[in-house]
Amino acid sequence: MSFLSFPFPVSLKAPAVRALLLQLLSFVIVVAGVLLFWRAAGQVLPVWLLAILQGSIAATLTRWRAMASWWLPIQLFFAPALVLVFGWQLPSWIFLLAFLLMLGLYWSTYRTQVPLYLSGQRVWHAVNQLLPERPLRGIDIGSGLGGLVLDLARRRPDSRFFGIELAPLPWLFSWLRARLRGSSACFLRGDYQTLDFSSFDVVFAYLSPVAMPPLWAKFQAEMPVGALLVSYEFAIEEHPADEIHQPIKAGPYLYVWHKH
Ligand SMILES: C[S@@+](CC[C@H](N)C(=O)[O-])C[C@H]1O[C@@H](n2cnc3c(N)ncnc32)[C@H](O)[C@@H]1O
């Protein structure tokens, strides 16, 4: 079974769920180790050492399960951070604030499997160079902090650029940036999967491998002939790109598909 249905559907394959399961497995191993050590030496190890063990085992298991590399520090430092924070006896509202901050930033990441990480100026420059000369409408699906959309709107005043973002805080941040700069960039809050792509000439995506096959289907079904799909870092296995660029030396590729 790959789904649990309580209290809402949770995929057991979702990285956040796998990370949690690995923390639980690590906890079981640490508890077994504590019991063995207690029977052998009649002593209990200090909590800080147990937390370091918990983190190290969780990180090792995470590497063994070949999860994305950014999970390693999260898994490694999660238990030690908890011990530190509880040791400082911080007021409880700090936990609520931290939780709300993470929720605002990462929102449905457990479902979409696309967390917030950012492209940069060299990628934006490469995307700008790909754009046709004529006035056009472009959108960054999963626009994060809005950097690409604001950059293109500044470079191409003849065209209209949009961003759509699911997570509330990045959306709010990019919306405010556009207002403060007087930019023509437009930021929508929502799920790009429910957006009709037919009015766009260019769709830019910096998502994840799992997002690519459904995105290809949407590109084929909705976008007009001559439109471009641009994906940073993530290719589509069954559909080789028409163009491949490398904006950063030895960095990820920028894939481009033309709608025929
Ligand atoms: C890797 S970041 C890319 C940010 C930005 N495009 C850039 O290039 O810097 C991906 C973003 O997509 C957002 N996202 C993931 N799934 C989404 C969806 N279905 N609809 C809208 N945004 C989504 C995430 O919240 C995250 O901010």
C-alpha cells in the first residue's frame, strides 16, 4: 500500500514521509542500542550523545535510500537541534512560529515533491536569450521568490511575464517585490496544474523529476504551436529536448522543447 488515508491521504513514497520513517527506524536502532548498553554496562548514555547517534544513523539510512542530498543535513541535525532547543527551554510560541514559517515556505512540498530552491542570474540570463524577439507571454510555474519573472519583466518591457506559486510566503514575497519595484510582473497564488497554459508562449519550470511527465502532457495538450517549454535541471526521459544549454559551467542543463 503506498497511501495512508488518515487524517488525509499521505503517500508513503513522499520524501518527507520517507525521511520521517527513517528517523523512526533510527530511533528504534538507538533504543535497542541503549538497552544493550544498559544491560552490558549498567549505564545510560547521555542525551546529547543519543541525539548525535540518532542523527548520524538517520543520515546514513537516508544516504542508503539514495534520497536527495539536501535531506542529509536535515536528518543529521534534526534530533540534536531538538535536544538543544528543549535544553534552552525556549517559550512555546517560538515552536509555533517556526512551524508556521516552514508551513508558509514549504506548504504542499510533501505532496508536490518540489521544495523551494532557487535558480540564479546566470539561468535567468540564459532563459532571456532563448526568448523569441516578438512580444510574448511567459510564465514561471513554481515561481519561488520571483527572481526570474522580475528579471524577464525588466529586460523585456514588450512582453508580459507571470509567476504562479503554491506556497504562500514565497508568493507574498514575490508579489511585494513586484509592487515595490513597480514591475509589470504578475504573481498568482495557486497550483500550476490547474492553470490553462494555452495563452502562454513560454513556460519555464524548475521543479523535480516527478513533475516532468505530467508537465509534458500539459505542454502537448494546451500550448500553441511554436510555444516553448524550458526546464532547468530536469529532463523528460522519453522526450529528448530540442535544445540543451548549460548556463553554469559544470552545472545543471537547461532543456528546451519546441511545440510542433
Ligand atoms: C525549485 S523552486 C523554483 C523557484 C523558481 N522558479 C526559481 O527558478 O528560482 C520550485 C517552486 O515550485 C513551487 N511549486 C511546487 N509545486 C507547485 C505547483 N503545483 N504549483 C505552483 N507552485 C509549485 C514550490 O513551492 C517552489 O517554490
